Amino acid sequence: MVWGVAAALVANVLYSTGFVLEKRALAGMPPLSAARPGRALLLLLGRPLWICGALALGLGFAAQLAVYRTLPIAAAQGLFLSGLVLLLILSSVVLGERPSGRERRAVAVIGLALVMVVSSLYGTAEEVSRSAPTGLLLALCVPTLAAGLGLYAAAERRGRRRHRQPTTGVAYAVAVGLIYGVSSLAIKGVSGHLDTSDLVNSAPTLLATPYPYLLMLTGVSGLVLSQTALQRCRASLIVPVCSTVSCVFTIASGTIAFAEPLPDDWLRLLLRLGGTVLAVTVLLTLPRHDTNTPDPEGTGHEA
């Protein structure tokens, strides 16, 4: 348990650093388009700073595998989201982003929701599951992937309107959050099937499951879509909203798919469900349009 918490904290530092480095590297780049993923990847790979950010995220992924091997999926997500505080600090200091008062209050309420979820984990000995039924997993993941891609496409169509208001990027963040939520379930499955002490013998078993293929699909699509969103909008809003959506989906779907039981104590159950509902409610009330002055360099707001 202690190693799992330590790995989660390391993952938080790596993820926050990676996102900020990527956002910094995106400033001044030609506009990325999700409709041209090959061109987007070539542009990104030409930026050494972006590569450093991507490496930090890759190391965070490795740490996340260790977390899922030792902690229940709900506990892991609660710890991952605690890293949003570091992300907000870094985005303010390094990127010069200044969230609005309404957004700061929303993030504070999201923090309260996360405290409620994490508090529901104390004093329990919840089982850590290793696998999920393939049919149930796909029934949860395939519609979610379709919803995320559809929402992103709809946001792109709205963005091409000539007389639109500048967007805060909430729709982009929710779409990417759904894709990364599926990715989290795939990582959970990979962690349960991959034996780090015997990679050769465990690999065939892993490849017979849908987890590595879901991970590759969500990894590539999530990379292109998240970088496009980060270039256009503030990291201090994109990442918290994306992470919250991913967390809520992962906890809800992961608890069902991997059959990790909910708390049997009514107070802990109330904290977990209440925190989830509160986080979703805050997301629905966030402003969709940015009233601040656009930043043509891409360091604070959408151009």
C-alpha cells in the first residue's frame, strides 16, 4: 500500500511536469489539426522541449502501472487527481496562466469532491482486481470512445464558425477525458496481466486480451487530441477538467468492470458517490466561453 501511494505521488509530479513542458513547447508552433494526425506528430517530434514533456508523461505511465498493481482503482484515481494542485501552480508560474475567479472556485469544489472520494477509502481493505470480463469491458469502453470522438468533432465544427465566442475548451477537455478514462481501464488491465519479473511468458497472455489494443488506440488518439486542445486553450483548465472526467469514468466503470466492491459502510458510500456527483455537477457549470483577451502566442488562451 505504501509503495502504491509513493508511486502515485511520483506519477503526479511526472504528469504535471510533462503537461506544462508540452504546453510550453506548443507555443509558437503552427496550428495543429486533429484531422491531420500525421502532420501533428511530425511537428511535435520536431520540438525537443515537447519530447522532454512526452518522456515525463511516459515515465508517469510506468509509475501508474505500479499504482494499479497495489491499490484499488478508486483509491488510485483519488491520489492521481491530487496532483492537480501541482499542475495549477506550475501553469501559473511557468506558463503565466491566470484562471478566472469562477474557475478557481470550481477547482476548489472539485478538490472538495476529491477529498470526499479519498476519505471513503480510509479504514477499508478493498480487493485489488486484476481482470475484467471482455464483453463487459468492451460494452463500457466502445460507446465511451465513440462519445469522446463525437464530442471532439462537434467542438471542432463549432470552432470553425466565423462569429463564435472564444472557447474555454471545456468540450475539448471532456472529450479527451473520456478517451483517457478508457485508457485508464486499459492500463489497469495491462498492470494485472503483465508480470515484470517474467515479461516473455506473460506477454502472450496479455496480447490475448483487449487491454493492449485499447491502450494503443486511446494512446494515439488521446495524444493528438490532447495536444490540439492544449495548444488552443489553457492547461490550467484543460487538464483539471480532463482529469476529473477521466477519474469519474474510471471509478464508475472500473468498479463495475473489475468487480471491485463499493464500501459497505453507509458513510463511506455516501462520501464516494457524493464526491462523484459533486465533481460532475461542477463540470456542467463551468463557463464555455472565454471572456479574457486572447493570447496569440498560445501561452494562456485560445487565439
